[in-house]
Amino acid sequence: MLAVLERHADINQYAFSVPKYAPDGSIRAEGKTQVVVFGAHRPGYYGSWKMHGARLQEVTSYTYLGLDLHWTLGMHKYSPRCSDGSTRNPFTDHVVKKLKKNEKVVHTLRRMQLGSGGFKTSTATQILRTMYDSSVNFGAEIWNAAAKSSWNICETAHAEAECRILGVSRLTNRSAVRAELGLLSQKGVRDAQSLGFLLRILKQDEARLSAQVYRFLLTDSIGAGFTANWARSCAPKILAAYGLETPPAVTPPKAWRKIVLAAIYKKEEEALCLECASSSKLSDYGALHSKIAAPAYLEARVPWHLESGRRLKTQLRLGTNMLQVEQGRHMGMPRHLRICPTCHDGVEDSFHFTMRCASLEPIRQQFFQMIDEIVKLEDCFGWAQMDLRARWEFILGDGVISGYYGWEQWCRIEHKVYSFLIKVKWHRLNQLMR
Ligand SMILES: [Zn+2]
């Protein structure tokens, strides 16, 4: 909580009004609670500070949501004369700090061996969300995030962490990676926070400082563009982008958050559908991915020795992989010339690789026999009747949610799929080395 007070004595009044905002007494003046005195007098001029009987430390500057509040009210920290001679501005400084935080998170993820079976992928996603998202995007509305393109650096760093979790190349299509993890884009997350902030201000009583600033901005004649005025131009543009109206102040925050998230998910899903339809790289993903949420196969725990098979399945789904259809793309080859290097019969795409390639036939037959064995007594998914196309869709598909009909059988099949993919990958590689 940040309080801006006018007189020395006001701190006592503030101390009394705090319980109004936390009736359970959860706010205490300790640790991080500090005082900055803005103005002409040097720090220490007014003597000591106390709140609820606890002594508060007076400091020359306090960083709130990444913004440095210096006692001189100047951009002291960011002047060209700062120690390293740079001319940073506060926002760049904030972004640099967040990037460092991201490096730490990625390092932790690596130490936890999230990419190699240490945790389920969905657990890794939760860890990323908790450790990174909350910190990086916290205060986005204060920075008027929608208007700042430098935030894109954070976007890239986050996308790399997402790729690491899935065990796919950093060149993989970002929208597809996010869809695979069931995540919103970082911009979506920030927009959701901005819209949540809007309702919070609308709910505040008129005496609160942020409510006063908001009302002032609504009538302020300065600043007409996207960047200049949060209340009058930026917030309405975010609302319009998702087809939403300004919420009435009586809207319950939880209900508003639900509405906002639904609108943002819908918009991002539509964008992904358009991309799948227009990009040949994502055409497989369009056919294999059916829901907005993260696919069920990433929810299931995978034994460590099969994790590389799971990663390969993800790479095949997302279209960035070692197959000729993708490698030829980088060389600028027309699609019909990206021929399978082992059997030389047709374009080597994920369907050819898993279902058609003649050089992998013996391993495939073995794999089919194992599945036939699993479904012999009860064929929950109609495997026996599936043609090759349907089998391709089934083995590279989203999977079955835990507890649903046939889940146990699907798990057994899925493990065979992973071990099949590992085998064909190595067999293909051995043939190419010959
Ligand atoms: Zn082939």
C-alpha cells in the first residue's frame, strides 16, 4: 500500500485508517514499510517516524512497482550522470530488471530438470506463471503497458522459457506454443490486469487519490494519443480491442475478471485459428489441436526415459522439427521438393514420418501390433477401425483427460507412442548417417 501524505501529523491519521482496508489486521508496519520525505528539506529534518508504535526508517528513495520515488522528486537515478554513464529511462530500467528475473527463473527451471521428466509440463507451466508472470506483469497498468513497445523484450524472454518447458526449438511459432501450454500472451495478461485495475478505480470512493487522478485524466485536455492519457484513450482502446464496455462500478471483481479473461482467450484463439489456416507450418496443428485449454497429454506424467518421445510428439504437432518439410522451408525449397531423405517417396511431413515412410515400416508394424494387443479385449477408441489418417490424428492428438472414459487405456497407448517415436527418430537418423 502506498500513502501520499501532506503533513507530518497525517501519518497518525493514516495509521488509524489502515484497518479500514484490512479489517483482519493483516497489514503491519514492519520490514518494507519506509518513509520518503519529498521536498526541500534534507532527509532526517523531521526527526523519527512511527506507525502503530513501530519505528519506520526514513530513506532517500523508494522503488514502487519499478518506479523510483526519489526525495528530490527528480529523475535522479536516471540522469545521464549516473555511475555507469548511461541515459536509461525508468521504464527501460524496469524492463532490464525483469529480464534478469526471467534469467533466474529459466535457470531454476533448468535446475529442476523440467524439460526431462522432473515435473509434469503443466506443473512447470504453473511454476513459470507464479515465479515470472506475477512479478513481470505486476504494475503493468502503472506503466501504461499497452503503449510501450519495449515490453516486447520481455515477451521474447517469456516465449523462450515456454519453449524450454515444452522442449521445442526457440523458432517454434509462439502462438502455437502458448496454445499448447494453455497460456495467454503476455500482452493478454497485461490487458487483463489493466482492465481489472480500471474496475478497481471505478469502485474506489471519490476521496482516494487514484480515483481523483482518474477523474482528472478523463477531463484533461492534454494528450489525445494512445500513450498520453490512460483514462481517456488507453483503457477505452483496450476495452474496444476485446469488444467490451466500461463495467458498471457495481460489477463484482471476480465476475468482471471472468468476462475479461473469456474475451481475451476468445480473441487469441481466433488469431491462432487464422494463423493455422494461413500458415502451412501450422496446418497440422490446426488439425490436431481441438480445445482452448492445454491438451491432456501434457497433463499426464511421463516416465523420464519416455520424455524425449513426448518432446518429439510436441515438435511434430507444432511443425518445428527435424523433418524435411520443415528443414526444406529454411532452405527456401518448394514444398513438393521436400522429399523424404530415407525412402525418397513423397514429402516428408509428420504423417509420412509416422504412418507412411517405407524405411520405418518394420518398427511401425511392431508398434501397431503392440496397440492391437492393448485394445484386444476392449477397444475404447475404435483403433481397429481407424484408417492411417485417423491413427495419425489419434497418436499425435490432444489425448484423454484423466478420469474420462478409456483414460487408462489411452495412457498405455501413449507410452507406446512415445517409445515408437523415439525408435523411428533414431532409425531415421542412423539411415541418414550411413
Ligand atoms: Zn520416407
